[in-house]
Amino acid sequence: RADVAHLISGEQTREIPIDGRSYLQLLNIIPGVSSNDSSSEFGTSFRADGQQINGLRKNFSAVTLDGSENLDAGSNATQVNNVSIDAIEEFKVMTSVYAAEFGKAGGAQVNVVTKSGKNRFQGGFYGFVRDDRFDARNFLTGQKDALDFHNVGWTFSGPIGWPGFNSGRSKLFFFVAQEWKSLDSQVGLTRTN
């Protein structure tokens, strides 16, 4: 079998700088992917049709989360779960010649795998800010676009066990994550007076 697939690790997902902290923006680094709109809205949107892969229509791709369908059946362009990039272990994009088990869509298959817990407790808190106070003025207009984007969240994982079960902390784990995004933006709007 000769399928064409690209694997993006969780480390790459977290470390590659993207302005909206949405894993779907990372599809643009894969050969054959083009993006011609700004539907990502700094990762606050649930839309999943911002990219064309191998020249096919935007809504021809399938997005799965841990192997389960993650697109609304009505629109085929809206995610059911907008996963935080800090909760992603990896995601794989198959762009052509994939096995029959990946049905439904004629375009690419995007499978997101979330993190699982570990045998020790660990967690973290994060916060990201983009604000127009940090931006330069537009070269042509001399104005700054109003932008106020905040992204905060946390993750926590560990073993589940009690006396007599999982005492070695090697059988059952949990991972939880939560994220909040706030966007107040006037980017792209032009004054007409």
C-alpha cells in the first residue's frame, strides 16, 4: 500500500508559532494544502473548512477525534469538539490513496489523537495574549487594527487507582484539559467616512 500521510507530533503542534492556537492552521505546512480565507478567527471558530487539500473542495475532508467523527453531519464543515493544542498527542493527515477503512470523504483524512494520562500526576496552566498595543501600525493606512485576544487554559493528568487495584499505577489513567478563548477584534474592517 502506498498512502501519502503526514504526522504532526504534539510537540510540533505546541511549538510551531500560530496566531490563533488552532491545530487546523498547521495543515498549511503540509504539501498540497492551500488556505485562502481567514475563517480560523484566532482559533475561536469551530469551522473546519479553511483549507483546500490537493485541489479538492474545502468540505471534502474528514476530521476524526480519537477515531470518531468530529464533524457536524449537517454542514460537514463544523467541528463537534474544538480541541486545545495542549491536549493533542499527535495528528495525522492522509492526503491520498488511503485504506477503505477511512471512508466518508473523498478528500483528506485528518485524525487527531488526544493525550492520555501518565503514571504520575502532572499538570500545567498557560496563557497567551495578542493585543494591538504590541502591534505595529499598518504601513499603508498608518492605523492599527483593534485586536484583543486572550487564550488561557490548564491540563491535568495522572493514574487512577485504589488499594488492591492499580497499585503499580500502570493500568488506568486520566487526562483532562480546559481552555477559554476571548476575541475582541476589528481586524480587516475599513472605515468608510
